[in-house]
Amino acid sequence: MNAKLFAIFISFILFIGFPVQGRAEKDIQAAKDHTEELINLSDRVFQYTDANQDTAAFSLLNELSKEWDRSPQNYSDKDQRVINTAIAKLKILMANSGEDQREVTDAAVSLRLSFDALAPNGKPLWKNLHSEVVASVSKMKSAVKKKDHQRFQYYLNEFLDKYAVVYPAMVIDGQSDAVSLVNKQINTLADQRDKSLKTNVRIQQLTMIEHELNDVFDQSLKNNEESMVGLATVIGGIIVCVLAYTSWRRYVGERLRREHIR
């Protein structure tokens, strides 16, 4: 195998490994542009909702819903279920004028975070609420230690409200097993809120939730690192092949040179 044949061989491997790269890149860019458009629309829905401009917000929400329905094939079944539920929830809250405006705004924030979590790159916005969500757990632990049941209930409500806002985005962006685990623990906490538990048992329960929440909030960075490791492995494999061939060529050349001298 001479150098020209080896170059053809490497080009063939790259072609097989990365088929129709040009078209794939265009499809990826189109998907990114579509996601960005959805994010911008959801942001405008939130802004109008936050400004109590309900008519404009509802109109934009309908526009967002139609745009979302145009190309659901770009997203997984899980993503579609989460987004559809978030949109339906906000529509119901907006349609009921007697609803608490804070609840409507929270639902708009949740929808905004959910669409942002669809973006493949960058740090998702829901991660910015990490300290705020976990802080409520710390407050509950403090109330339990002081045996202040009323404040514990208050901070539990506060925590559940914040968790409900980030949960849809967490489902989209997080690892399913980790999210399911922490959600199960939080549901158990809510179900046992009026149950008389020993202080150390309640603290242990809250500490476990705090630990699992920290893992969920931190895991996207790990996912990105794992993706980079996979890419580095592919590139590294190609480099090793090239170096091995170069070394082999040098060995053959050196052996032929010695035989010629003899």
C-alpha cells in the first residue's frame, strides 16, 4: 500500500463515518434556528404575562403553540409531551381570569425554561435557579431543627412552587433516572408533610433530596464532557491509524535501504 492508496483509504473511512455531512450540517442548523425561534416566542409570552398584558400574551401563546406543532419531528416524544403539557397548563390558567397572577407567571416562566432546555448547546437557564431551589431545602432543615412546624410548612410550599417551575425543563435536559429519583423523593416529602417524623429522620430525608437535586443540576456539564470524550476518541483513533502507517512506512523503507546496502 503506497501513500496515495493510504490517503484514498482514509478518505473512504471518513466518508463512511460521516455520511452526507453537508446536508446533515444544514439540517442541524435548521433545527437550531427553529429552536431559537421557539425560545424567542416563549420569552415574549413570558414578558407579556409578567407585564399583565394577558390578551397579547394569550395571542402569542397560540402563535407559539402553532409553531411548535409545525415540526414536532425535530424533538423526542418525551420533549413533545413535556412541552405540550406546559403549553396546555398555561392556556388553562390564562383562560381562567380568576387565577392567581403569580401562578400564571410561574407557568409562563416554566414554559420559557422548557423551550430553552431544548437548545443543544450552552448552559440552560433552569440551572440558574439551582441555589434558589436548594436554599428552600436548607430553610426547611433549619425549621425542622428548631421544631417550628409552621415555618417548615411555609418553606415546603415555597420549595414545591420553585420545583414545579424548573421540573419540566429538568425532565427535558436532565438524565431520566436521576430526575425520576429526586421527583419520587420530593413526592414522598409532600405526602408526608403532616406526618410526625423524628427530627433526625426528617433531616435525613431533606439531606437526601438536597444531594439528589445537586446531582441533577450538575449533570448537564458532565453530559457535555462525555460527548467531548467520545469526539476525542474518534479523532484519536484516526490519528493513531495515521501514525501507525507512518511508522510502518519508515520501518519498510529502512529495511529496504539496508538490504540494498548489503
